[in-house]
Amino acid sequence: MEDIRNKVFLNSLSEDVEKNMLEIRDLTKKEALSLLLAGGEFEESVEHYKNLNKGIDFLLNAMANDENISIQVDSDADGYFSGSLVYQVIYDDFEYENVTFILNEGREHGFQLRNLDTLIENDIKLLIIPDGGSVEFEPLKQVTDKGIKVLILDHHIIEIGEELKEIEENVALINNQDGSVENIYLSGCGVSYKFCKELVECCEGAIENKYLDLVAASLISDMCDMKYSYENRYYLNIGSKIENITNPFLTEMARSMKKSKKDRFSIEDFGFSIAPIINATIRIGKKEDKENLFNALIGVNDLIAHRGKAISYPSKARLIGANLQKKQKEGKVKIAEMIKKEIEEEGSQNNTVIIYIDREKKIDKSLRGLTCNQLLDYYERPILLGSIDKNGFISGSARGYGEMDFKDICERTGLFEYTKGHDNSFGFSIEEGKVEEFLKYVNDNITIKEKSINVEKIYDEFVPKDDVKKIVSYENLWSHDIKPPLYLIKNAMFKVGDIKKIGNSTYEFENKDIKITKYFCSKKAFEELVEEKQDNDYVTLDALVEFRYKFGRKIIIKDWEKIK
């Protein structure tokens, strides 16, 4: 392992850990507490949503006329949460049975024209598209031409042009990106919830907090803003409480994670335990696996066969999803190792940007992004990973490194057919003949800075309990846009015989002054740490840590280096 101390950059403004932590994140204590305690006063009025009443009319008229309704489910976690919420409101709250759902193949997003025949065959009169549909006016025209109305509940960027005007009589477009809504950071499921809440209230009912567990899960799975949107924080604060978890699949996840009623799902639980299971099912699961997952989310009560036993849909969805997640992890590691070997045989590992062309199409599209992430961690430089088509275009996934805007760099060259997505995580297409020109440009103009580790305080052997207490009190604040603080403990000494193994891969280190925990530690890594030492011998290490209240252990080791 590289010397941690050679990479550490002390990001310190003051000796007060609480003050330092908040100032670094450009937050006051008042703002931080407002986020942690955000309540219903931050919920935005539905009056800001254009076409809401139009959409309600579409749906109520369809039900009043006993018409068939179909829900197009988008191929990601937010899409499944959104679709299941709308389905449950129609089927359970309104007790309306003429509603079906359509799941896309693979990772296709939005409405696919191949599904039009299904709509016609089933005499669908209203198509609902949660978490999508805002940029698909051409295919939707073909839908409306068949006499089918369309209700869109979306949060993606839109450009309203002439295409929409041609079909707007039969389309109710409800989108928080249309310039009238303050909270532009809400998930697709959040938009669907606001619509459904108003729908039920119009009929003198109430759903209150009933579906906020799905909204909370969607906000984290879709990496929505958790720093500036107090409405998002309100939905997360309410929806993450175990007492408010009512969705059958999320209830099953809470049971398997041994959550009690006094607990809540943390952001980490949503992002690293729940969303990956759903995403793995969507990415690499079979059609029946996806159907089973959606049935679990909408609360189908029937039992289903699994390995010779009859179990519930949520239980099967969890078991299958966990297995697919494991396969996904193993697959990305295997593919990454294969690619690394080929890259190093070619000698291209020292290029400013690493480009790998999958000419034999050995890499499943569903694993490209995950493999990119794996290679990014290893090479610490931008990655382009794609396959080549018959026209000589390379298309695939790209990842940037560090604080650069890699997407912008690619666009500035003028060499790419397209770049679509986030700054440092996007899809791309480039003509093979332009790859060398691109490589020359980035090699000549872009410098890869060595990644440093920003810590907010360095402790020598001892960590004051008061410091830990202060930081842990803010742990529900941490999200993808408010990173948890890191600290360095230098020269921490532990008696080998006092190091406890908990489970398969967790080790607890304790002396009279400090107690720290390392999760996901391989047997090999631990043996290298204590090599040939006896129980009465001591091991000294520098530990890169977070202060988190996890399973009762508050100092979590992210990395370590043994001091010789």
C-alpha cells in the first residue's frame, strides 16, 4: 500500500472540528440543522406545477369511463419506484383494476415504439409515463394518433417546441423543469408523489406519508440534491423512518437488515444496500426477474416458487437481486482484469486518457459503466470504454478523473459525435479515425494531477471522545453532494491479541484510548498487518477514518498503513 501520509492534504480552517467541518462544506450550523430537521413547511405547493389539473382530469376520466390504463416503467431505480407508486395509488387507493404496466428491455429509457402494439392490443386509452417521456414527442405522436392520451410525470430537462404543440391536446406534461417549479432537484418519484397526493385529495382522501418511503429511496438512488433542496430533505427525513416504511419490498429489506422500528434507513442504506439490488436486477436480470421485482414493489400478495419453496415476491426479489449484484461485481472485476492485461500489453496505460475498444464485443453493455469505474480506481485517469459498430463509430461509457469536467474537455475537441450525461460520467460516440487526434490533444493539453486525500484533522494516537460525538451527530447530513469528513490517526498502537474478528471480514481494534473498526477486510490484508506477531506484540498503524455510528462502532477505517 502506498504511504497514506504522502497523499494526505490537511484541509483545516480551525481546531474546532464541528466549525471546521461545516465551513469546509459551505454550511452554517443553522443550515445544517435545517437540513437535518427539515419538515413539512418546506413542501412546495402543487400549484407551481403546470398541467397538474389536466393530468388529474385525464386519469379520473379514464377511471370514470372504465378505460384501460397502462404505466410505462422506466429502466432504473427511480423509474421502478415511480411506476410502482402510481400503480399502487390507482390499484389500491382507488381500487381500480384496469391498470397494467410495461417494463422496458435492458436499460432502455422512456417509451419505446415497439410497445405501441401492446397498447393497441390491450385497448389502452391512457398511457402514464413516470420518470420519463419529456423528450419523446415523435413516438408519442404515434401514440396519440391512435386515440391514446398520455400523462407524463417527469423530472428530466425538457425543451418545449413545436412537436409538443402538435399533440398537447392529448398530452398532460407535468415536469418540475418547466420553469414554474422551485424544486428542480426532485426525483421522478417525487413528482409522481406530488401528483398522486393532489389526485387523492381532490377525491377527498389522503395518502399523507404513505409513499414517502419510495420517494426517499428514489432521491438517493437518483443522486438528487441533498444540500440545497429542503423539500428533498423533508421527504428523506420522513420517508427513511422505519415506522413509515410501508412498501412491501422496502419492508423486506428492513427485515433482512434487522432494522427496528426506532431505526431509519440511512442514505448509505439506500445508496449501497437497496439501490444496487434494484439496479442489478434491471441491468442484468431476466424479464421474469424484473417482473418479480416490480410485483414486489406493488405489493402482489401471492407466493411464488423459489428453489423448491414458496416465498413472497419481496423475499424472492431481494434474494435474486442480491445474487445478481454479486454476479455483477464478479463480472466487472473479471472484465476489468482482462482489459488491464490488454492495455498493459499495448503499453497504453500511461496515456492521459485510457481508451479501450471492445472490438470483439466481449463486454456486456450493462457492465460497461461499472467496469469503467473499476478501471478508473486502478489507473486514476479518465477512461473511455466502448465497442465499434459497422460504420466505424465507437460508442460506450466514459468516466472522468478528479475535479476535471471530462465531458466538457471531450466536447471542446469537436471530435465526438455526441456526449450525453454528467460531467464525469457519460455516454459517448466517436469515429474510430478520430481517436488518435483526440489522444494527441489530451496528451498535449491535459495534465492528470495525483489524487490527494483531504483530511480535516490529524490526530496523534488519541482521538477525543467529544470530537467523535460532535461529528457523529451530523452523520445523517452526508450525501453524494455533502461528503463525510475524513481524519488521519497517526501512530495508533494495538495489541495483536486484543484485535477482534467480527463475522467474516470485520475487525475491531481497541486500546484504552481508541476503538476503531475495519469493514470488508480480507484475510490476506489482516495477515499482512500482523505478520508473525504474537498476541502480546503490538502493531502500529496510520489509519484514514470516518466518524460514523454504524452497528455501534463510531470510528470506521477507510484505509490503513502499517508503520514498520
